Amino acid sequence: MHGHVWCMGTPYQPVAGIQRTATYEDPLVDLDFDACIRGDAAAWQAFCDQTIRLVAASIRRVCPTGRTPAGEEIDDLVQAVYIKILRNDRRLLRNYDPNRSSVSTWITLIARSVAIDALRRKTLDLRPIDEAHGAVQGESYGASIGPVIPIHLLTARQRLILTMLFEDGMEIAEVATALDVNPQTIRSSKHKAMERLRSHFKEYGVGDAPPSDSVEPRDRT
Amino acid sequence: MNDQEPILTDLERQLREEGWRWSDSPQMPSEADLAAWVSQPSESDAVESLLAADATWRRALVDMRLNELASETNVPADLLEQITLLMPEPPAVLARIGGWALAAAACILLAIAGWQLGTDIASERSMDNPLAIATFGLSDDIDDGNSFLVLSTDSAEATR
């Protein structure tokens, strides 16, 4: 297993030591986001008090040892989560939409985002500074020897399905459950994607780079 | 196709064994988009492009979809206190009210001063204007600005 992945545990299996609730109901329904945005101290204190345990648990799920490869501890990452929430005039609080997700899911995402960034800081320090804003630099532990596939050749859904089937080794049923679709939909998407790839490689040859300006090593972990 | 014993084509076998590379890196979607994808069964090109390219994010989000969110864990009291102090204190209420009151008072004073200044300048100009004095009979002795409207029996014009 590579550097940061050891913290994740085996994919799709419970991480040892983490307690699970049988059913999860969002208790974070009475948080006053507007008051927090205005800077109300009491509202912010209530927000922190009700979310901090979930934040800590979410970070610990990504880093079960309690420490990142760079030496940061869970408490540091928890604090980083709330700093991120307050950054840029409380941008994340302002942009939260209760119609799109629950508060629990939303803040769990933020916590995991901070934790993932922290896990990658060790390896990113060894690389040249990337000035590209917003571009995802997936970790690479040795470039894949396989062919280069143009990103526009397949839809995002097709790319994801193939990745889950071929790279993660998931079964059709598991992918269907993860994407909340019928297994037959997965088979159909896979078939269409493979047909497109065959046509493409038949024209360009497997392993030949298509006319493209950038080739990025992908995350193979 | 039988999922238990898949018949692999040459291309599929190659992709499984050798892997592949995508030609471009996706942009990072917002936390709101990621949370929405976890919460609702919907397609999102931005999110699924990220998941197809980034194994860490893919595992994290699929884990959140398939399993319950992590249950809460205890945290030190001093950590909660530190986080609570992250919120900057807003200015005092009295200070905010005082500021607005001061601004309003300044505007009123400026308005009064401007009106008074304008009145004084107009009066001084009218006193310095001989034509105005001759026409309207204005003089320093007159303390009523409207007296030129009073019909004077001694005025030459009154006899016309």
C-alpha cells in the first residue's frame, strides 16, 4: 500500500475501531447559519459544539492513527476545518444549501477534504510547486504503463464506472449500489464505453498518445 | 454476461492489468457539489470526473454513500474552546449605534451650516447691490427683509 493509503484502510470495508450507528439521523437541524455568518458568538459556539465531534470522527476515519505522515495531529486538522469554514468571509457557510445535502454530510465532506489535503502534504512537498489553480493533482506512485485515454472520449459516468470495475476491482452489483443505479445500467454503460475505446484504439492504436497537449499521470493507488 | 466468470476481451484485460492514463486532470468541484453527490442519487460530471481520476476521493465518497457517516467521538474541552475563539468579535452594539448617530448628527450640522451660510451670503450681496437698493428701497436701517413689499405712501411709484 502506498504512503497515504495506509490511513484509509481497505476500500469499502469498515475501519477497525470506528463505532458505527445503526441508522444515522441528522441532529444538526437547529444550527443558525445566518447568525454565524453575521458573527454571532453564541451561534458560532453552538455550531462548534454540535459539529466538532463529527468533524473529529470524520478526520479520524481518514487518519485512524491520529497523525498524518507530515506529523500533523487530529486536533490540528480539526482546527483547520473551522478555519476553512470561516475563511473568505465565511464563504462555506454562505454557500451551504440545505436542499442539496444535510449539514452532517456537508461538514463531513469539509473535514475529509482537509484530511485528504493534509495526507498529501508530505508527498506534495517533494514535488515542484504547482501553480495551476483548482486542478486536481492525483497522486502518482509510478506512471501507469497503460494507454492514454482522451478524457472527452467517455462521459464522466463511463469513466467512473470503468475505474471502479477495472482499477478498484469492484463487482457490477457493488458499483450499482455505490452509484444507486440498476446493475443492468452498469453493464450497459461498460459495454458502450468499451465499444468507444475499441473504436478509438483501432484508429490510433493501443498505447499511442492521441493528439493531446497534456498527459497527466493518474492516481493508481 | 456472467459476473462470476467474466469473459475478458483483450482490451479489457490490458486495461485491468496495465492500467491507463487520462489525458487531462479534472477541476476540483466544490464541497457543496461533493456533498450533494453523496446525498442524492444524481449524476454530476464535475464530481464523477474527479472520482474517476482520484482514488482517494473516490473511496472517501463511495464510503460515505455506502456506509453511515462516522459516529461522533469525544474531543478535548480546550480544543472546543480554541475553535470557539476563532470567530472574530463584532464591534460593540453601543459603538455601532454611536457611530451611526455621529454620522447623522454631522450631516444635520452640515446642512444647517450650509443653509445659514447661503442665507448670509445672499443677504450681503443684496445689500451691496445699489440697483437693488434703489429699486426696492433697501437700506441698512431695514431689519425686515420683506419691507420692500410694503406700499409706501411717500414712494414716487405710489402716486402713479
